[in-house]
Amino acid sequence: MKKRHSLGRIIGILSGLMVGGAFTGCGQPIDGDGGAAPEEVQAGGAVEWPQLTSRVAENPQLEARLDQLLEQMTLEEKVGQLFQAELRAVTPEDVREYHLGSILNGGGAFPNNNKHSSVDDWVALADSFYAASMDTSDGGTAVPIIWGTDAVHGHNNVIGATLYPHNIALGATRNPDLIREIGKATAAEVAATGIDWDFSPTLAVARDDRWGRTYESYSEDPAVVKSYGGPMVEGLQGDPQSDGFLSGGQVIATAKHFIADGGTRDGIDRGDADISEEELMKIHAPGYFTAIEAGVQTVMASFSSWQGEKLHGHEYLLTDVLKKQMGFDGFVIGDWNGHQFVNGCSNTSCPQAINAGIDMFMAPDGDWKKLYASTLAQAKDGTISSGRLNDAVRRILRVKLRADLFERGAPSERALAGDESVIGAPEHRAVARRAVRESLVLLKNRDQLLPLARDQRVLVAGDGADNIGKQAGGWSVTWQGTGTDNSDFPGATSIYDGIAEAVTSAGGEAVLSEDGSFERKPDVAIVVFGEDPYAEMQGDIANLDYSDDEDLALLRKLHAQDVPVVSLFITGRPLWVNPEINASDAFAVIWQPGTEGGGVADVVFRDARGEVNHDFVGKLPFTWPENAVPTPRNLADSGQALFPYGYGLDFGERGIAAAQLPEESGLTRRDIADALPVFEGRALDPWSLEVVDIANNRQPITTSIAELDGIRVQSVDRNVQEDSRRLQWSGQGPASVGFFANSRTDLSAYLEADGALVFDVKVDKAPSSAASIGMNCGTDCLATQPVTDLLRAAEPGQWGTVSVALQCMAEQGAQMDMVLSPFFMLTEGEMDVSVNSIRIATDVEADIQCG
Ligand code: BGC
Ligand code: BGC
């Protein structure tokens, strides 16, 4: 039997699938042939979505040209247009051979793998891909390639670029004109590197601040996101009704991630937005309304699901709502292998996504060639109709024509290309510095400590004081924003640099001392601390407690020495920091300000004559929590809010934090029982038994016998009737079975109590190839433990007990405070086992220990 998938692949699938579900709300799998009748698979239709008019006018001449091109192109050329491969897995030669429509550089990918690549290196590489796309030596049709990049807060993959505050900070400014300016300046830097297309703006409306992408969201308030969507798109692309539209230094924009990426349950990245259609439209769509009207040319589908169905396979939302009803006539790009999570799809085959309305696959890794082959075959045999194929290609080419790519020549010949002075240009940095100033939110100012005079002795402490990577956050030179040092940000200003400049220019003294120690007592201490950088997936958290003992100790130490303390909190989301606020005389949230740290001192200090320089104008774009309990608190004005949405002091105001704040986090360490049952004759709440079969269909098992593709599950008797489950793998490919929940369970107390995952098992046929058990806590958050030898050594037909230390699972990447699946079993070989009594137990001398 030919192996269809590797074990690695299914673990990839599991890590995505087990978050939020890829099956429809009613538990019915989507028809695997991609041709299921719409009414069977789609929820929706309950609300009236708006009909929008894009300011990019329809152009009959352009459409006629599209007719001509489509007429002329071969099937292979058309299918090639549907592909976007990634820099690390594609060459110009591939582009020539497969007629690829697009490439991207993912977070932390650079020309020649060199992060210090020059502007010329970027442009030269763009030229070589362009030349390959225009090569007609095989007699084909020349279609210029487009290159997409994540310039999500400035051109953040390029050394020396201007990095703006992250979106959450921009939300605090409530200034749509500023957003437009940032878009324009970002576009110029992108254009300077020969790149045509930006995967921005993110129009997520983050509703649960545990989500690791909260900082990419402008606000929990749809009104703010709506007011920014249009201006950001205009800033990037230009005014659709002017000559400057998509020419000169403008680039194509992307509204992402469609839709409700910020609405998933528990804030789980790539999870499920289990909300009504009305909520979907009213809360998560308004940013798209203005973006579409402003003429956004691409929309990126979300990794997440709506009511259990993955957006990448959601025909109703992608085609009926976005394209037909809202009139979006550009193209829909998938997200990073996001198609693989659609029910019935794999990384290398997914006609369902194209049929649902994805126009271009983002197929970053080496698998794109196999995906190309299967898509071509599906276009030939009609699985993907010629109508759908032509529509997708027409949309892609329409955008390329609108951007004038057929006529603009090689990237190096275009406006601004290769102009090094554009990267980190002083006028861009000035915009960023202004954005920093306007984004700072003052929460406490005891006795009007702020603004500070310059001619003082100022101690600057905290691990964020002189740390540009930390102040820049995720998506900064590297994907997660980790592993950088200040030299990776030439031309940038740390927060300390800005303070030192302000203070010394007026005869004061600024002393940098990360740990807060000093020889001569300072007049005032500024402590800069907060969250370290993170990005998607890795940034999800279990509760809202900031709690960092060292930071708190530092604040308290200074306070005890009678030094007035100004806290500057770096963060990508609201967090519970009452103890830190109590230990500070003044407390401001500075978010993740980016490369222009000088904007902080502009506000915190008076000017050289002692007058107010810039007052605080930032207002909270998210509700600030009254305790650390993880629960959504959107637009709350009392009760659940310590500082309500829209809060933010200016220098004249006293504020509510002047008094001592309560210091109970509200988190309880649940008293733990000796054992937490997962399966005891039946699956216990919140878990249910589910299978991912060899065709990547995820299915809940509710009957006593379930025959699935490559795996069979049956209720069998051990002590009492049907108290156990027999699991039989056919050996036709990787399949898994386990217990899953759509909400997280905190098992950390069990971890601390030397806990273990314990289960009873009877082996009737030992695994013919590698078998493992695992735990899952979200995409890229899982641990697996091989049990092949153990099952092979077991006495056939006899029940036995196996235990795996939770410590071992934790060491391998399972985050115990946010478990979604406490147990799953996986193999691609043949195997026949029965399981019973699956539990998390304390004080166990586990059979399997790690480390
Ligand atoms: C992210 C997108 C991003 C893409 C390309 C994905 O993982 O969700 O926001 O545009 O990668 O880097
Ligand atoms: C890429 C990112 C991408 C992510 C998605 C990373 O390796 O560099 O751009 O968003 O993978 O998983």
C-alpha cells in the first residue's frame, strides 16, 4: 500500500485541526469531493450583508484584455497563477517552469537567507523572479509575478526599515489620518525593495485578549477598525481616483484575515468563532466594508473557523458574502498552508478551497509542487470547473493589470526601487515618532509627577529600557520578534536613547541601569518593562496575569528607597498589573512602539523651557481588566473593567488609580482531585471522542461502531458493557483518535503535583510502524511520545496500565495550562488496541519519564 501521508504531516494537521474543529456545526463532515451542494454544507443567510461599491471603477478595456489573456493561456499557465510559493522553497527556475503567479517572503525570510541583505539584494532578487515570469521562450504567455510580504508595522522584514507601533497602539490614537500616512510611508519602503504587495492591514477585532495576535488588532471596537480599514488601504495603494493609484511608490494591500480571526473562543489562534451571523457581520466585518470601498485588491482568508467550518473552505462566506454580496472583485489569497485544515484536504490536495472561493493558494513549503500537480489534475478532470478556474485567474490578472505590472517593467525600473534612502527615511521616522506620542496611554499620575523636568538625575531601569527588539514586538526582523539585538535595528532609537537625549540636552543626567541599582540617588526612576515579543500561535496565553516577580521587585525596591517611580509598560494587550501600578507613582502603557522610542520621552518630559511638550492623548482601544480572570470584557465600562474602554488621562487629571488598587488576581488554583477522568466508559466533559481519518476528515464518534477511512472505532466490554473502545488502524495511512474539547483545560496543578497521563490498554495487534500518544494545546502546541516499543512488548490480549509523566509532555511542548486534548493516539501502520480508563492522576511514578 502506497503511503499517502507522513506521520509528520498528520501531526501538522492535528495541531491545526484540533483547534476549534473542522467539521460543520451539525457534526456532518463536508463532502470530500468538493462538489457538495451548497445548502448541505453552509450555515448562513440569516442576515443581510451590505452591498458595497469599490472606488476602483470597473474598466471595460481592462476586462477585454483579461478575456484575451484567458483565451491565450494554457491550462498549466492558469493553474500556475493560483500559486504563491515562499522564498525558502522556490527559485526563479520554478517560476519559469510552473508559471507561478506569486511568491512571498514569510516572517524572517530574506534574500540568500541573509538578514543583512541590502536594498539592492532585495531588488535584484525581485528582478530575477520577474524575469522568469516574463520569459516566453517556451512560447507561452508572459504574466508578471507579484511578490507579497508582511509589512505589518512598517517593512518589518528589512533591516533598517522604519517600524511603526503595532496596531493596538495605533488604535489608541483614534487618528485615521495618521493611519493613512503610515500606510503611504510603509508602501514607499516596500516599493524601494522591489516588492509589490503588502499583507496588511489586519482588520481583526480581537475580542479575547488571550489571543496572541491581539496587538495586530486596532481595537476591540469595530467602529475603530472600520474607521482605519479604508485609510490604511488608501495609504498603501493610493487614491483609486487619482493617477497615483497603485503606481509610483504604492503597493497592493490585503485585508486580513477574513473573517473573525479575532473572534475565536478563548482567543485560541486559528480556533473557532462560535458566534451568530449577526455578530459576525456587526463585529468582525466593518473593517472590510471600508477597505473594500477604498478598493483593497486582495483579501486573505483566515486560518480560523466560523461555527466549526474552516474559512478556507467556506463557500458561503468567501463567495456568496464577500465576492457576490459585498462586490469584492480582487482576489482571495489563502494563508500559510491554511488549506490543509479544510475537512478532506491535505497540504498537497485541496480543490475544496478553490471551489469555495480561494483564488490563490499560499503554499509556502516544498509541498507546493505536489499541490500544483493535484490542482492541475483536478482542473483537467473537472473537480475544479473551468468556470471557477477562469474566475480565479481573471481576478488575479485583474489585480496585476490594475497595478500596471504588465507595463511597469522590471522591479528595479519602478519608482523608488533600489533607493536606499527610502528605507528608514527621516520623514518616515518622524511619522512613526508622532504615532508613538499619540499612542501612549496614561493610567496613573500620582501628584502630577508627569511631565518630568529634564534637568534632573534620571535613572532608567527595566529590561525594556534599551531593548529595541522588545519595544518592537513580534514581526520585527524575525517572525516571532525574538533572537534580535539592537544592532539588528540600525537607525532606531531605544526608549533609553530618547530619554538620554531629552535629559542631557537640558543639562540633566540619564543613567541606564537595567536592574535599578545606583550609586547616587536619582531624582526619579523610569522603569521600562513588560511582555517579551511573540507572534501568532506562540503568543496565546491562559489568563491575563502579567506577573513577573523581578519587575515587581524592582519597582518595589525603588519605591522603598523613596525614589519616585514612572512605569512604562510594554505590552501587546491589556494585562492585569495592579501590583505593578500600586508600586508606581505614574504608570503609562506604551504598547510596542517600534523603532522610534524617542516618541516616549517627547511626552514624558517637559520641553527645555519647562513647558508641557506633548500631553498624553492616547485612549485605551481595549478594556483594561479588573482582575486576571480570562473572560472577554469588550467595551465594558464598569464591573469587569479597571479602566474602561476609552480611558486615558492627560496631565491635568487625577484618575482612579491614585488610590491603592486591590491585589487579588481573581485566579484560583482549583483544588485538584487525585485524578481527573477523561474517559471512563464514556468521554467526560468537556471532552469528546473524535477521529481524524486518513483523508483528514475530523469526526466526532457518537455511535458504538464507526467505520472510517483507515480506522475503525468500536465500543467493547471489559468490566461492564461497552466501557472500553477498540481502535483498529488498517495501515492505509496516518489516522488518529483521541479526546478533544473546544475550550482549554488548565492541568498545571497536576503538572506540579507530579501528575501523569494514565490509561489502560490491551494490545491485540501491535503497531506495524511507529505509534505515539500525544497531548495538544493548539496549533504548534503539542507533544507526542512514542509508544511503539511499549505496545509491542505488551502481552497480547491482556489489559495493562501505561503512564506518561506530564513533565515529559510539558518538556516536549504541551502547555499544561491550556490543554485542548489530553490524550490522542496516532499511527500510520496497522494496529489493534483497546483503551479504557483514561485519566490525569497525581503522584504517579510514571512509566514514561523524559529528560
Ligand atoms: C499569517 C499571516 C501572514 C502569513 C505570511 C501567516 O501565518 O497568519 O498573517 O500574512 O503567514 O507570512
Ligand atoms: C513564517 C511566517 C508564517 C509562519 C506560519 C513562519 O515560518 O516565517 O511568515 O506566518 O511560519 O506558520
